Amino acid sequence: MNSREFREGLKDGIPICLGYLAVSFAFGIQALKAGIGVFDATLISLTNVTSAGQFAGLGVIASSGSYGEMAMVQSIINLRYALMSAAVSQKLTGVSIPKRLLMAHGMTDEIFGISIARKQLSPFYTYGAMLISIFGWVFGTFLGASAGQILPERLINALGVALYGMFIAIVVPVAKQNRKILISSLLACALSAVCAVTPVLKDISGGLRIILVTVLVAGGAAALFPFSAETEG
Amino acid sequence: MDRSLYGYMLVMAGVTYLIRVLPLTLIRKEIKNPFIRSFLNYVPYVTLSAMTFPAILTATGNVYSGLAALLIALFLAVRGKGLITVAIGACAVVFIVELITKGFL
């Protein structure tokens, strides 16, 4: 049972791994530009496993910001993971603390996305997804930092949308079944687009924008149209 | 440089892990509050939607390939295709569109 869950996690992690390879490749190149060596860049990817957080971290390092500033930037950009962890925790009745400690390290947007989509979530499913995804993230950083332009740009562009394709594949089936999810998802897209083009608003970081949209739309929807996954799933 | 690279790395990794691990270990009881339950149920779809759009339009070499990826992914997902098929479909269409538009953009 556990090994079957693990293998399914590995399989569902393949597109995540591909997407991560492309994004972390770019991170590796960026880290090199910021004067961080191959080993250190790879170590950052292994210990953080965040995209926006790591890119922002490079900025703080490059500008010799304080540790306090680094902590602040990481908290704001990665705050969404706290929401995701809280949501995943609701699916883990009876799962031990050590298992939760291990799962926490892999709580990325994507692994969260496929984990929360499970009817019944086994930690081993998440471990499988984590193994292949984090491998992609770390290996991509290593490649980017050590070899710069191994892949042609067009291939990097193409791999870059793998993540988004996956997000769409997660949201659409649920939105098809549930009108509340459909409307709140469309609203989130609209608000996110407004934030991306409106003066002043567009200067806020990508991570903060996600938090803002999530809190407004999910909060508004929960207040106006409460729903529980169990009865309406 | 008075602050070391490893100091930065420790702060980055430490803060990020705390953010992830605290809710996962502290909120272990089932949440009864209907508002919070609803909120957490909405969070994944709202977050994934906000992260995908409009970011997918600027994730590639040009807006046409990004738009093509969005449309193909929506089409495949509505038709009930799985994660890998949708992701590969989106990648393939970006590659093809950029191959075609390369000459005149």
C-alpha cells in the first residue's frame, strides 16, 4: 500500500520535476551572476525548495541586506506555504509527527497541489512526489550554475510552462464539477491579472500578490459561499 | 562582507522550514469552524489560479506561445486528460509556436 502510494507520487511528480528543472536552471544561472558558486547554489536549492523565495533571497544577498531583512522577505513571500500546510494538515488524521516533519520540507505550490487533490492523502504519496521533484529542483540548479547554456533557450521556454499546465490540470476537473470553485478560480485569475497591470499594485512582489489574491478571494468566497469538501467534493 | 553566505542560507532555510512545519505539526485537530474550513477548501484552487494567470502569458519567449499553452492546457484538462498529458501538451505547443513565430517576431 505504502509503496504503491510512493510510486504514484513519483509518477505524478514527473511533470513537476520537468518544470522545476527549467525554473531552477534559471535560478542556477542567476545565482552564478550574484557571485554564488555551484556548490552553494545547489545547497540553497536543497535546503529551501522555493522558487520566488530563493530568487528574492539572491536579491538580499547581492545587496548585502541584513539577516532581519532576509527573514522578513522569506516570511512574506513564503507565507502561502503556511496556508497550504494548514490545508494539508486537515487531510492527515492520525499521521505521526516525524512524518509531518519530513512532509513539511516538500510543501511547495506544486507538491501541495497534487497532494491536496488526493481523496485520501498518504504521506508516502507526498514523499514520492518530493523525491523526484526535489531531485529536479536541485539537479536543475546544479546544471544552470555549472554549465550556463546547456539547453537552447527555446527548450527552456517550453519546459517553463509544464508547471502551469499542471496547475490547470488540477483546477479544471474540480471547477467543472463545482460552480463555487469555478467562480472563485476565475475571480482569482481576474484579480491576479488586475494586480499585474495596475500601477503601484504591479510593483508588489509575485509572492505577496498571490497572498493578497488568495486571502481576498478565498476569504470572500468562504464568507459568502461556505462549502465543505466532504459534502460537495 | 560582514555577513557570511552561510548565515544568509541558514536564515533562508530556517524561516522557510518554520513557515511550512508549524501549521503541519500544530494544527493537528480537525478544524470545526465552518469559515476556516471553507477558506482552506478554497485556498488551493484560488492560489493555483492566481499563480497560473497571468504568469503563463509571460513565462515563454513571447505572449503567443504562452497564450497557446494556456488554451491547449485548458482544452486538454476540460477533456479530462491527466497531469502529465496536459503538461506535455502545453510544453509541446510552446515549442512549436516559437518555432513558427521565430522567423517574423
